[in-house]
Amino acid sequence: MSFDDPTASFKRPAADPVPNTAAFETTPLVKPTGFREYDARWWFGHPGSPKTPELNLMGVQALGLGLGTLLHELGKPLEVVTGHDFRGYSMGIKIALAQGLMAAGCKVHDIGLALSPMAYFAQFALDVPAVAMVTASHNDNGWTGVKMGCDRPVTFGPEEMGRLKEIVLSGAFRSAPGGAYRYVDGFADVYADDLVADRRINRKLRVIAACGNGTAGAFAPAVLERLGVEVIPLDAELDWTFPRYNPNPEDMEMLHAMAHAVKEHGADLALGFDGDGDRCGVVDEKGNEIFADKIGVMLARDLATVHPKPTFVVDVKSTGLYHSDPVLRDLGVTTDYWKTGHSYIKRRVRDLQALAGFEKSGHFFFNAPVGRGYDDGLVTAIAVLQMLDRNPGKSMSELYDALPKTWGSPTMSPHCADEVKYDVVDRVVARFRAMAAAGETIAGHAITDIVTVNGVRVTTADGTWGLVRASSNKPELVVVVESPASEARLHEMFHAVDGVLRENPEVGAYNQTI
């Protein structure tokens, strides 16, 4: 191999270099499990962490080179938007990623510190086809990852991620000349200007903007203020140690903090943003912690009065109200239940030309004329504020109380290693199918429906259901239950589902339960 050969291959990654050794500094470390269904997520570590890293900076270079190779294979222009979230190591990871991309002949457009939707917006505003956003989203400090795509507004799915994994782990890189780097100064202002253009909230509202010390703190409060509402920032100071709680509006700890702030300040609602700003959670003026799937139903009701007979896509973790709500039926709404995951729902929204897609996690995807098809927590927040603006005589709690009553759980995640979690889910699916075939009951009620589009969702005659699936970005399973019958039935279903899970010794403790 010639040392001045621009097409020379990069060193093939390994999965076992040990930190604090020469091998760790000279060998790319890329653990295979970091390639998830629709993005990449690894434990990178931080000073003092006892956990073994799954990725090093040379591994990030290999990832960038692999991504550039994949873009060439797909026949896409070799131009990529990149940005990074606020963590102590994210900028360094982004620079290493950019080096790998440039080695593959890509022109890198770096927008600096950013939210993930800011990077997606840059694909449109800068007319750049591909994106590689360095973020671990809401994961604990020490995690890192990359959200990627090359067909705006969608991001990679299993096919692209599978091929990227093959390229990187086999070292099948294509180096090429022509790589370049451009720093796009002031792009956050362009993004904010676009969000507030032709949008003004006329109703007087006091809003808590909860950011969990994550990246959204640098952007969300200022954008909301420009809409004309009074903003009270909560944990908006950037701090990558996340001293109070992880910035995740699906976790009860953050929702509890939002509820406390609403009551303390007499606010009309609280809006909570995750670590990279592509999700939004809501707490009403009474401190009710409204799960995102119910917010989606409220928004669907509102949007259907403005855009006749719309189609909405929702994930299988979400409430059954999207199908059963009489208001949505009367408004001619069509609902499509689909696989959980921002990449899956985003693609489905595009393919069906749906007005919006809703995930229980708080990823909401609005197509034109509301948005551009990608998930943006601030666009979601604006949609919620516009809903209140169109209902000046109703509070957030009154709009919530107008929904048919159901009892639902938060998203609950028992630990399960990445290497075995999909096998465990396959066993659980088989177990529920066998129960249904044998005429067995679950929680004392007959099984009437089993949906396996993404894990398994098992439903009984009274509409109570439970879901089990594998997490796409952490070593966990995902469990959700809901009952339109009673809170007691909610708990019965949870215990029944958990009982099936406990038949598998690989399943560990939950992060939170009901």
C-alpha cells in the first residue's frame, strides 16, 4: 500500500481494544450492537465511568468513512450536514466523524451545536441531501450516537443501517479525494427564524419550557418567547452531567418536575424537550402529566377541524383512542398503526402522505403545511400552543378531560442485553400466540387480537391491551399497557404481561413501573 494513495483503505475495526493501551489508540473500536434499527448508539464513556467503551474516536472515523462509502453506493451526492448535541465529548466525536466523511470524498457542512431537527432543517435550507447528527438523544451521559439519512425528510431504516454495519465492520471502505469542510456560522438563527415565521400566539399564555439541562436549553425558550408567550425556563442551563434527571419527557422524573413547576408558577402548561430536541412532552395547568399519545389524539382532533378528513400514523405503543374516539370518527379521520421508531413512522407518514404521525415517545411528525415531515419538538410545541389559541375558552386540562377516559402506563423498560433482546421478544410473541391458539385467557379475559407488526400487542375483549417490544436504542425491552375499562384492569394486564416476561431469565429490572 502506498502512503500517498488517496484510495487506501482505513484499518478494519475491532470490538475488543482495551482502554488505556496502545491498541486503543491505534485500532478502531466499533461494537457491532451499536448499529441499531434506524440509528447508531454506543456507550462512549466519560472520565470515571467503570463501564467498558463500545466506541473510540478511530471507530468514529471508521463510521464516517463507512457512511461516505454507503452514500457513494446509493448514488447520492457526497455532501453531508452534521451537528452535535451538548455533551462533553460530542464535538470531538463530530470532528472525528467529519474526518471520516472527508476521507470518503464528502463535503461536510457543519452547523455546530444543534438540535437534531435543526440538522434535518439544514438539509432543506442548505440544499444538502444527507445528514449525520451526533447525538445520544435522551440517553444517559456517556452515550453517543449518530442519526443519519440521505433522502430528506426520512432517516435510515434497517436496510441502510444493516449495509452500513457491513461496510464498517468488514472495513470495506471507499476512500476518495475531494473531501471538504465548511462551518456554517449562525445557522441556529436561520432555524429559529423559520420556526416563528408567520406564527404568532395571540392568546396570553404562561409556559414552562423544561429542557433537562440538555441541548434544547440553548434554543427552545428563546423560540417560544418569539411566538408571544410568557416563558419560564426550567433546567435550561446547559450541563452535560444532567444533574437533576435525564432530559426525557417520557420519564416520570422529568414529568414530575414539570408538574411541580406548573403549580409553583401558575403556568398554563409545561412543554418538555428531550436531549436533542426532537421530542416534546406536555403537562397541563393542573399538573396532569399527559402522555404523548393522548396529546396526539388532542392534536388530531384539532388539526382535523382545519384540514378535512386527514390521515394520521401512530405507533403500536399508542392509545387505542386513535381508532375508538367518536370525535375523530365523526371528523372522518383515518388512522394507521405502525412500527414504533422515529425512522419507521417518518417513512410511513411520507409514504401515506399523512398529515402527521404520532409516537407515544413524543416524536411527532408533521407534513406540509404544518411541517416538513421530520420530528421536531419545537414544531410540536407550536402545534400545541396553536391548539390552545384556537380554543381560547378552554384550558389544557379541559381539552384533555374531553377525551374518552382510559388508564395508561408510561413507557416501562426492563433491562435486557442487546445481544439477546430480540430473541426474548420472539419467545414472548410465540408464548402469546400459543396462549391465544389454546384459548387461554390473559389477566382473566379472553384474547381477542394479537398484533405483531413490532413486537407483540395483545388485546382482550374489553379493549385492555399490553405491548412488549425490543428497544431500538438501548439494552432494554419496552412495555406499555392501557385499559379503557378501569385502573384495576390496567394493573392486571401489567402483571400478566410481566409474568410472561419473567419466564425469560435474561429480563432484568424496570427503569420505572406503575
